[in-house]
Amino acid sequence: MAGFMEGMPCWVDAQLPDLAAGKRFYGELFGWTYSRYGSDDEAERYGHYTEAYLGGRRVAALVPKRDGRMPTTWGLYFATDDAIRTAAAIQQAGGQVIMAPMPVGPFGVGALAADPGGAVFGVWQQGERHTGFEIQSVPGAYCWTEDYTREKEAVDSFYTEVFGFQGTPLPDDAIDYLLWSPAGAEPGEDTAIGARSVITEAFPAEMPGHFLVYFAVADCDRTVEVATSLGGRITAPPFDIPYGRMAVLSDNQGASFAVLAQAGREKGGQGREERRGESREEPREPSREEAGEPSRDESRDESREESREEAAGSDRE
């Protein structure tokens, strides 16, 4: 069975107050289609967990919040071969287990935790019916993540101890940014699967530690235009970085995420779909057994093929 190496980002999902509104937003923005888990009874049992697909491949999930006090947010999951063992390692390294490892039917075993800086993440032990991402790093799919923290020393030590991450700082001393490479890989940009950043004085004082999830796009500026037309908001307008052009947005319900038009990619072109340790599976449509009937309000981004309009962007302060 295809799978992910230990500690690799393997899945993302969004906790939203209005599932239908979320499906419309991301369906039009990224071209996602959707399927729920199985029958009505199964859908109820699994909290109406709704998987998103891009070209028949699984890319993410949207989940209706059961408790309005829960944050509206995108969550990241790291792969593990043993969720119970990883939960113990998290506690030993100074993290907190928020939700102990719990079997989710035939799909796998999941747990939620927080690192010493307060950033919440999940761990996922794959089962027979959910191996994680089926595609990455193409427009409309997950491509990167960053852990923003005020406790960098404790957080750096934590991820090294729990997942064996090896850190590579950027050569620019003005930016405190540590690339993460998985255990056993040669540390550096070519093997990086995420990074640790720092919450500086430029951010609001009340901002907690958190993970920022990135999605690849063909055209950053055009994506921002579409997002705002759908009710989303701009947190950081489009700006250039060494790896492409990015922006930080929040959706029409407040969940934050980033978009990145990767350097070297032609608009509308395909990029590298697989990274080291990533699941490799052929394209497919979700089966009835896995996900049930597609939702009625699934939609595609019809504007993806339109020509790019000029948009003024400014660098993040």
C-alpha cells in the first residue's frame, strides 16, 4: 500500500461553521469536487467529513464544526506508523496531546496535539481506506506548510525529537526561518518538507502559534482576485519570494491559508507532483464504498482559464 514516510505532511482539513459555503468557496477557487463518507448513517458517524478531489485525486477535506467555540482553521497532519507511539513521544518532548489516538473505522488512526509553542497539528496512521494526499504541488493542491511560533528553541528541539526533523536555516540572517528535512535525508532546500518561522513584533500580539497551510496555484494575483470575489479576505497581498509569488488569505468564514505560484511554473502548466516520501497513486474517482454520492453543490473554477488581469501587489511589511 502506498504511503508516507514518518513525519511527512500527509493531509489537511478545514474546520468550518458552514460546510456548504466552504464547498462553494473552495470549489470555485481551486476546482475541487466533493464526496462524503458512505451512507447517511456513515456520514453522521464520521461528522459529515467531506473529502475534496482535484481531477479525481484526494487533496483535502472540509469538516463542519461540532462546537462553535472551536477555531475556524486549516489543520495539518503528519504521517506516523504508530499513532500511540508518536503521542507518547509528543508528551515526552514537551508537547500536549489534545485528542488521544482514536481509530476512525477502516480509514486509519488519528490524534491531535500541540507543540511547545501552542501550534496544533494532527498525526495520522493510515488505514485501508485513507492513505492521505493523492496529489501535491500542482495548482489546487497542498504544497507547503510553516509553523509560526514564539518559542523557536523549544519548537526546534520538539520536532527533532518527535519526528527526527533536520533543520537548515536560511542564509539570510535577517530572517529567522528553519527549513525542515525528514530524518535520513540530506538536510537542505531540495529535501525540505516544511519550515519553522517566528512570530515577530510585526504580527498581532494576540496571534497564537499556528501552522500555515499553502496551496499551489497557477497565478497568485488572479487567485487573490477570485478569492476576494467569493467573500475571502487578504491578510498579505501578493509578493515575490525566492520560490515564487505568494499571498496569505482567509476564506469566506475566516480560515487562513496561503497560496503560492511556484517559480519556474508556466501559468496553467504542471509542476512536480511528487515529493520525497509522498504517496504515489494513479488518478481515480472516489468509489461509492469510500465516499458515497457526490454533493449537489460541487463546483469547479471556471475562471482558471481566463487571461490574467493586472493586479497591484505589495510586499509584506
